[in-house]
Amino acid sequence: MTHAERKRIWQQHIEDWQASGLSGMAYRQQQSLTYCLFFNGAKSWLSRRP
């Protein structure tokens, strides 16, 4: 998977999570994402936003 593909996936996860109104824990459980994967991915993606 390329960097651009990973970026697109995380961007979609973050947008879906924010639109869902769910807590981070509820969203990651719904999507079967581990704690580390979700929060490291989200933190990394959010820190790169303009």
C-alpha cells in the first residue's frame, strides 16, 4: 500500500468517525481497529492537516 493510499484511508476514517458522533472507542470497535492503530493513525493524520 502506498503512502497516498494510507493517507486516503485515514482521511476517510477520520471523516467517518467525526460524522458518526461516536466516541473514538466506539468507532474503532465498530470498525475493528485496535487502539494503537486507530489513535496512532488519527494522531498522525490530524497532525499533518493544514
